[in-house]
Amino acid sequence: MSVTAPQGFVAAGVAAGLKSTGKPDVAVVVNRGPVKVGAAVFTSNRAKANPILWSEQAIRDGVVEAVVLNSGGANCFTGSFGFQTTHQTAEKAAELLGVSAGDVLVCSTGLIGTGDEIFRAKVLAGTEQAVAELSPDGGEAASLAIMTTDSRPKRAVRSQDGWTIGAMAKGAGMLAPGLATMLVVITTDAVLTAEEADRHLRSATRVSFDRLDSDGCMSTNDQVTLMVSGASGVSPDPAAFREALTGVCLDLAAQLQGDAEGASHDITIEVVGAASEEDAVTVGRSVARNNLFKAAIFGNDPNWGRVLAAIGTTDAAFDPYDVDVWMNGVRVCTAGGPDRPREDVDLTPRATQLLIDLKVGSATATILTNDLTHDYVHENSAYSS
């Protein structure tokens, strides 16, 4: 049931005609309370879509009554008309729900630079239809409506100690720090203040979505929203809630990685022995963004030299001639030189594990990425045609 698994939430997903396929493309998630707390994190891209510009303002008071999401159009770089479309979307939902437009967040995903009167009319009509179809069982329909190039919906639910977290996500490419080309809505019936919700969400996204780096490209529309209804009446142990929320975000991040456009390998890069967590992230990200390494993995080639070449471009503290590298459990490099034969490494499974030991400290970090394939190039060369 995803976002409607916790008490206090209703949702819907409908087809408004934004997608040429006729599939669902507008979703609404509503918090019935009694608490109406919200928190959100957004793309760090300076080029922001109109829904991001709106939602960044709306979230400031820590109150979120509803989220309206559409696929089939990013509403980005569409000028004042596009911002007015976002504003009217929030106003339409607010009018129908009897709430303030300033407490309605808006999310969009799809092609950048497109949007006209027809687009606006379809979004507004879809919002009206979705509000009319709101249901405690509407979480699955909502998760389908936010998909773009996704091959499957992404959902997660976790319950403990009398409270529940539910979530849905979309995303299948352009996954890089500053979130991803993704929209995520997380709901909980635990009792939290706005400050607690914001703190827990930022902690969870820092080690999950922010470390998903599929192709090194940052989206204009990324948004992760946490809605709190308090309907369980339970104030959770802070550490337990944060752990559960982080687990949900890690689950969704792995689902996003597994559905990345055209990918044939899901690569987990674990960096250990770093002087600091920041260094570990920097080293892992340098490999995740190295096209030579990613192409080698696509070809099932355990070319560990490309790993050392990639990490050597960073300013992290380590001696490149004292680094160990494992690929799928085989140490192929030790102390900056060859170890076991490349033939010992089996890279045919989709799951690929890369372990890098910098040998200078105790800090660690894990980065998720994918290989670079013919299918990825084809899909993104024809995206707008």
C-alpha cells in the first residue's frame, strides 16, 4: 500500500492524459492528521523546476496537508507561465480539500522545457479527479502515476512499536548527488515535531539517496517529502525512528539503482580505511562517475587499473601505491600492484561489489552506481523524440 500504509493518509493516482500511453500520470497524497507536519529536501541544482521553487517556500512553516505529483512533464524552464501552473495546481488541490494552498507541495517529472495551456488544463483536471478518488487504498495507484521511464513502481513499508512508515519513489536515471531524477513521498503515523521530522529526513537522505550516483547527472526536479500524521498517537524513540526511516530510504535507493535506465550491473562501491567519511565518499564517487570503469564493468572486464586512476584524481588522503582493491570478493590489487589474476573475477552477475581499502584510517562510505551500456546511450539519445 506504500504511502497509505500508515494511519491518517489517503491517496489516488489517475490518468489525466499527460502521457501518450494513457497510463496514470497525476497523484495526490493527503494527510488527514491529526498532526499535519511535513519536511522536505530538494535538489541542490541551481536550475530548479517550478514545483521546486514553490515547494521550497511552502515547506518553510513545517506544515504539509497534501502533495500533488505529476509525471509526463517536468514544468521546468517554462517561465512565469510554468510557475503559475504550479501555483494553480496547489490552489486547486487546496480548494477541493479545504486547506491552505501554502500547505500543498507540488512535484513534477518528465521532459524539461515543455508546458502549455493543454498541459496546465490536464494537470488541473487530473488533480480534481485524483482528489475525488482519494482512498486509504490509493497508495499503489499513486506510486504508478509518478513513473516515467521506470519499468516498475518503487514502494517500501516498515512498522514497529505501534507506528508505521510508508513510501513511494520514482526514478530510473540521472541519479546523482543532490538526490536523483526522482520524486519520493514518505509518510508516517508516528508523532513528530517539524524540527524532528526535518532532522530525521536529512540524516536518512544523506546516507541513502545522496549516495546514489547512477550516471553523474543531477536533476532539476528532485524532491523527497516526509509527511507526519501522528495518527498512531505514539512518539517514537528518536534513534529507532531514524534507523527505520534510513532503512526505508536505503530500500528505495536500491530499488532506484536496480531500475536505472539501460543498466546491466548494479555496482556497490564500498570504501574503507579512509581518513574521514568525506574522503570515503569522494573516493567512491570518483569511481562511480568514471565512464572508463563503468564501461569495463559492462564488458565484464575487471580492469582494476581504472579504479586506481579514478581515485587518483581526488584530494582524499591516501597513498595510491598502498591501496587494495577487491572485485566481487577477489583481491585483484594489493599495495598498488597486481594480486590475483583477473580471470578469477566473475562479473557476469548483475550485482557487482567493489571494495577499496585506502589504509589510512577507519572511516567508510558506500556509493551505489551502475554500468554504462549501449541501452543507456540509446534511451537517452532518443528521450525527447
